[in-house]
Amino acid sequence: KAHINVVMIGHMDCGKSTTAGHCIHLCGGIDRRTVERFEPEAKQMGRGSFKYAWVLDTLKAERERGITIDVSMRKIETREHYLTLIDTPGHRDFIKNMITGTSQADIAVLVVAAGRGEFEAGISRNGQTREHCLLAYTLGVRQMIVLVNKMDDQSVNWSEHRYEEIVKEMSSYLKKVGYSPKKIPFIPVSGWLGDNLNECSTNLPWYKGPTFLEALDSVVPPKRPWDKPLRIPVRDVYNIAGIGAVPVGRVETGVLKQGMLLTFAPNLVTTECKSIEMHRERLSEAGPGDCVGFSVDNLSAKDI
């Protein structure tokens, strides 16, 4: 199966983490018992509807504040592809982290909230929906899927008229940014209830297009430069006890193999790659598009 990196972007509180968490659950990436365990914990904090979001929002501060702060990644498998879901923050204070996450993606999933006032806040002049579209295009992400989320909201009540209104508004803005709206599927969903994520919803009989997972299956994997020299922009470096420095990043070109000699710029220090991991699984090699962590010999985080 082809490996594709999918980033979730959109305005704060539009339901990115909940939708991503629900998809992971539907694809078997997390078991029902774990999700059910989150429910009473979330209710205790006064955030009863956050059980799916907590699949990705694991930091204490994220759970207390009810927002995503850091980029988190999880793998899921669909019928056609093997995907890395990258969940990014929608809050403007953490736009740096959103850029970091989007720079590693092949396709963007733009989530917009259909609720009255919520969509308008996101698409307004200072809204994050606009900014995220522009950043995704600037960072070279050319394929997009738009999810019109929160169709179950009381102010929307599965309305086709509201959906058409949002599609019209979003199409004209995406065209200005540089995307071709004709090639973008606009999918009405409910990330919380799971409507149209993997099965057609009976609440949306007027919608005849693909579900979210069907749209992900129809994505064309980008051409990967396997034959070029190895290049990995380092996103972060972790110091792990007993292992040492572990740089994390996405392989852009070439192949990373265990035992290879690596040179880190701009310090130009050379060392050996001891081991490679992706989604906590050991690999013998990683190719273009893989988001990996790899341990190196005799270097500290400061040296890198």
C-alpha cells in the first residue's frame, strides 16, 4: 500500500481532533474500551464531547484547555492506502506548530464548522480558515479535501441549503488562493456522531458524493524521489534516556538505512544511524514521505 501523509487543518474548535480521533477509532487504530475510558475523564473536566479528541490530544495542558497545542501523528489503514494522520492546532498562538505539521503533508483535510456564526468566524478576515488554506498552498500541499463538519449542530440540522452556502463561499476563496475547487470534494460530516466518515449517512440523503474515507482512498500518491541523495529536515530532537539523541523529521528524498553515515548541517557533524522508528515500530529503512525518528551515535541534542 502507498504511504500518504494527511494533515488536518482549520479554524479553532471546528472539530479537527474529534474527526481525526473518530476516524482512527473506525479504522481500528484504537480500541473501543480506551475511547470509553476517556468519556468519564472528559466529563469530569467539563468536556464531555472530547472523548475522540483525546485520542490525539494527550498533553495535560491540551486536555485541560480543550485545544490542540502540539502536532500529533497516528497511523491508520484504509482499503487502498496506509496513512499518517497529522493533527495540527487551530489556535493562532500555535500557528508555528501548524506550519511544522503541514510542511510534512502530501494532502490537506480542511475542516470547517457548519454552525451559524462558527463558519463565519473562521472565514472572516482574521479567521484561521483563511490563513490555514493559504499556508497549506504556500507549503506545497496541492491536494485537498474539505469536510463541512458539525452538520448535526442545532443551528444547521443537516440542512442542504447551509451546506451549499458554505461550498459556494469556500470555493470562491480556495480559487483565489490557487486551488481548483472542481477537483476538491466537499463532504458534509459529523465528526462527533460519525456520519459520512466511513459510511453514507441516512441523515444526509441529499448528498450523493463519497464518504471521507472513500475520498482518502481516491487520493493519488505523489511521486517519491527514491533515487536522489538523502535529505531530512529535522523537526525536533529528543533526548531519550538509554538511547541518546533522537532526531525526528520527514524523509524528503533518498533512503535512510540503519548503519548509514549521516551529516547534520549547519554544524557538519557526521555520525552513524543506529536505529529507525516510525509510529513506534522498528524499521530497517525509511523512504521519501516517511515521518521517522532515528537514534544516532555519540551526539547530543545541542550538537544537532
